[in-house]
Amino acid sequence: MPYFPQLSSGATGQFPVARQRTARTVVNQSWDGYQVKLADPGAAITEWHLSFEELSDQELAALEALFQAVEGSLTPFTFLDPADNLLAWSEQQSEPVWQADPLLTLTVGISDPFGGTAAYRVSNPTGATLILQQSINAPASLDYCLSVYACSEQSPRLWLVRGATIEAVEIGPQWTRATSAGQLQDTSDTISFGVALDPGSAVNVFGFQAEVQPAASLYKQTAETGGVYPNARFRDDALTFTAAGPGRYSCELDIVNVEYL
Amino acid sequence: MFPTLKTGAVMQYPAKRTLLYNTDIIRFLDGTEQRFRDSPSVLHQWTIPLDLLDESELANFDQFFTSNQGKFGAFSFTDPWDGTIYPNCSLMEDAFSFTVSGEMRGKTTLTVCENRT
């Protein structure tokens, strides 16, 4: 499956980024102002307007290669939203998208770093390392950053799972934002993000976030969908770029994701 | 519930509130008029322009739009002018767009309308 390329900086987009979500609601309005509404979730559209400046020869070549591979607006590609958290249900680790190893226990209603009670306590009562993770349908070869708020009274470390890489981070009794970032030498079309717990440890976690960039941005809560769009297309059949000089290109493009296609 | 900003505010200046009546007018040949209400009461509408939002605040509004499925869903809205709670409100539009021109520089506009109950 083709996918939208990253820039050499590891980012997918440059500022300004504009995104529009469009829903479809059928409304029957009576004379006196009462309304009967019917939602049509299948007709939802998400659009991005991306502007690129100072692209290098390689970056432009990657964009052009994708545009030719998908033949303009004809066929889809995977687009990872540069302004969103790629993980679904970032605060509901009990949802089925999260895969917890057997015997890993999750306790809800723990105080979170933003003053709520949306954190989870993840406990590993076994003698083996156990993992809580979510897989997304995105190329594993890109540059990703995983971040999660974590704290623990008893465990001095937490393992962050980013594809085949497992990285230890130090944690303490105060909430800290643990991050793991980098690029993997992996050509698979899926990648997992999560945490691994040492035997006998218990850690409070909140706000899982995966982003297609080399560093973490502010936390963004997600629900049933994250920022992975496997059915995205170029809106237009034309890709125009401007060369301001050798190795200095700019272009603007629109990407659209339509659920019903 | 409609999301609030990190400051706790619902709106930023310049905020706009609209009161809506629905009056039918029958004008006769001699110029006189007969007017009558088509709706039983006034409806409220709030236009909420938001600027300099951070990514987290934008994500909250995006989630709010998605969970409401555009103008389909209903929610309660507290009028920041007088604190009155309007229990049956919806988003006015089926589209939600924002622009991020830099870090913590998100911009969007939402319109909330009161539904007839």
C-alpha cells in the first residue's frame, strides 16, 4: 500500500496545516421550527490542505513518485495526519483496539495529570514481562514518536514499545511524560505502540500518543478513530510545484479521505 | 458538554450572540399588516471564533464535532453572557475546519444553535 512520504526532517507536513471534517445530516424542519435529524456517518469526509516550502530534490521526488504511483486522484494511499494522534481510544485502554497480554490487569478511575480520573493502573502480577499495545495500519519504516504519561510508586522504569523496539524510561511517583522516538529498519505495513511492564510491577498510565514526527507535541485525545487514513486520495489530478532555485521547491496539495469510497 | 478552553472560558472576543424569532407577516393591499408568531419562543445562537489554540484544545473541539456527528448531536450549552444553561443545542454546521499556522497557533470558528424543544 503506498503511503504519504515524510520530509527529511521527519515531519509529514509544514505549517500552516488546515483540516476540515465534514459530516452529513439530513434535516426535516417543520414550519414551527422543530427539527427531525438523521445522521449519515458513511458520508463523512476529511480534507487537508498542505503547503510545502523549501523542499529538496529528494523530498519533491518522493511526492511526485507517490502522485504517479496512485495516478492522481484515482487510487488511495495511507495518510498519517500530521496534526493528530495516530492511536485510537487514547484514554480507554479497555477498548478492543488495545491488546493486553493475558494476566495483565487494568484498573480504571485513577487520577490523571490533568486533574481528571481517566488514567489506568496497569499491573503485572506475573513473573514475565507483559505488554499493553495497539497496532495501527501504517508503514513501520517511518519516523514515529510515542509518548505516554506515567508514574509509579514502586516501579522505577517502564518500557515503551515502538514496533520491534523496546526502550526503557525512568519514572517516579510524579507524572512524567515518557517518550520514545526514532525510525525503524522494518518494512512491514503495521506497527505497534504501547508499554511493557516488568514482572511484579504496577504503573499508572494516561494519554497514549503516537505521532509521525521525531518529537512529541501536546497531547491530543482520540476516540474511535486515530489519525490513520488508509483510504486517502489526492483531491486533484494535477500536482504543480514551483522551483525557486536548485533544490528549493514549493507546492500546495489537497488530500481527501472519503469513508464511502 | 461543550468543551472549554484551558483558561476555563467558552469563548474569546469578539464573541457573538444572536436571538432569533420567527414572525410571519401578511401585508394587505391597503398597506396594513397582520403579524403572528410561527414559533413559540425565542431561539439563541452563538458564534464562537477561537484563535491561538494549542493542539490539545483543537483536538478537544475536533473530538466534540466527531462525537456529535456534525449538527446531528445535541448537547447542553452554558451561555457565557448570563450563565443560563440551554439543554438542547447543536452545532450549526456539518463542517468543522481549523488552521494551524504554528505551534499553539490554531484557529477555528464554531456556531452553536439552540434547538426547539
